[in-house]
Amino acid sequence: MPGIARRRWGIPAVADPVLNVAFQMTRPPLALLSVPAIGDRVNRWPLGPDGFALVENARMLQKQQKQAVPTPELAA
């Protein structure tokens, strides 16, 4: 979160180093969520079966759209 937004929320500048360290420490675990085998297992629990079915459907639609859109190399 930018410093301006933190000031607006009343967080003093003294807290910036602590917030930056906390942010840097959370990046590796959150990056693991981008690995489908890990992220799907973690996200399935709070979303439930219906919510996760929506996620899978959205992924399928995105994949279909990527395949349907011609790339500049193919259009030329």
C-alpha cells in the first residue's frame, strides 16, 4: 500500500519499515498460490465446491478466448 494511502488511514510513517518487512515476508507464501496444484487445494476449501466450479469454468473460458483471439503474427 502506498505511503499516501497509509497516511490517509492514520498509519504513521514510523510503521513503514515494519509494513515493508511484513509485505516482503508474505510474498513467497502467496506466490505458492499461483502454482495450480497448491493454489487449487488451498482455494477449494473457502470457496466450496460450487465456488470452485465457477473458478474452473472461468479458467476454461479464458483459455478458449486466448485460443480464439488471433495474434499479430498470425494476422499478418
